[in-house]
Amino acid sequence: MNEVARVLLILLGSGIAAIGLQAFLLPNHLLDGGVTGISILSSYLIGMPFGVLLLLFNIPFIIVGFRKFGKDFAIHSSIGIVALAALTFVHIPEGFTNQPILAAIFGGIFVGIGSGLVIRYGGIIDGSDTIAILIDRITVFTVGEAIMVINGIIIAAAGFVFGWENALYSLIAYFVAHKAIDVTVEGLNESRSVWIVSMKVRAIGKVINEVIEEPVTYLKEANKNDPEPHGILLAVITRFEEQKIKAAIHSVDKKAFVVISNAHEIMRNETSNSLNRES
């Protein structure tokens, strides 16, 4: 991706997250999590500007990110954090709503989408996201799940400052943000990868091409003389095409072994598509 476009998208993510904070969460004493949540609590307790604390508390995590993920990650994260700090330096006293439940839901949506957008394009706007990304790389937990656990601890601490009712509303905000982060990071198209093992992979591939007009890839041809005679085929479809594909496969080979899983990101080019159609 063009670097200018990447930076603009990171700035957009910071702006969306700032809307969630300024218009919904902060005026209703609801927390954003991670380093941002700690900054909110510290600003309330000691009276220092929120933006200053956000920058200071994130410095160690930027250093960790630089060592673990490289210079580009540190630069993009710094851009996102500085932008968020600048946009929230002066608190807006009145938000879009004074109803805590609405503030929690819409604040969570905005913060989640903003955070996810920055993560997707190579940075973070909260230092705790660095730890969450590390957890995502070495465990089965997603970025959103890791962030949710970290934020849950901070929300519990916030109950002693802003009250337990506000802490519970903050928990709702984080559940919403957790889902919004996952959707934004992993994509909205909800593509599926379909793996098919069958003695009739060529016939199945032809039917799939007719049904969805998409190329398929033959990883192994069927050969009755092989010790493992079954062929293997890979296709990428959308969730709306899943039932049609299942029916098409069943019409050709009722004994075919089919595995369907989520495909969060698809990269392709016209050359590879044409080769797959011809193969």
C-alpha cells in the first residue's frame, strides 16, 4: 500500500476513536481500556491533561513495538498515538448522549473501529495493543480477545474510581469494541476457503466455476493407481455462496470430503486467476 494512503488511514482510525472517546465515553465517565484507560484514570486523579499522560504512558510500549515489530510499526504507532492525543487533549464536556447504555454501545463501536483500522494498517493507538498483538501471534486468541482481557482488568480498577455502575457500562463498551476490532482487523467480506478431497475433483471444479464463476486451484489430481488416490481442490467463496457450493459438490460426489473455514484476507492477481482457470 502507498505509504501516504496508509498514514491517512491510520489518522482516520485515530479520528474515529477520538469521536468515540470525546462524544460518548469521556462525558459519561466510561473508560477506554489499556493505556488510554489508565491515562483517563490518572488524569481524573492527579489533574494532568489526558493527552500528555497518553503520550508518556505509551512510550515504553512504542519501544517494545520497535524491538519486536520494527521501525515501520513504531513510526505508524507514533503517528496514531500522537493524533489521538491531539484530538483528545481538550475534553468536550457534553457528549452526544447522556444515556450510559447508548454511550457504551456507540462509544465502543467508534473506539473499536478506530483501533482496528490503525492495527490493520500497521500501527496501534494504545500501547496495550502491542501486548495484544504479541498474544495474537503466539496463542490462539485474537487481537480483540487479548485486548478485552487486558481492558477487563482496567475496568475492574475503574470501579473504585467512577463507581461500579459505570464500570459495568464500560464493560459493555468493551464487549462492543472487541467485536468491532475483530471485524475491522479481519475484514468485512467474510470469505470462506473450501478444501475438497474427492476422486472427482475436476468435475467438482467445473461445477463450481459454473455456479460462482470463480477460479479454483487443483492441488492434487485424482489417480486410482496412487497409494492416496484422491484429488485435492481449493476454492475461495463468500458466505452467501456457501450453500450453493455445498449443493454443487453433493450433486457430483456425495462422498466428497469438504472442509470450509474462514478466510480473513484474500490476495490475488489477474495472472494467477487466468492460470487457475486454464489448469
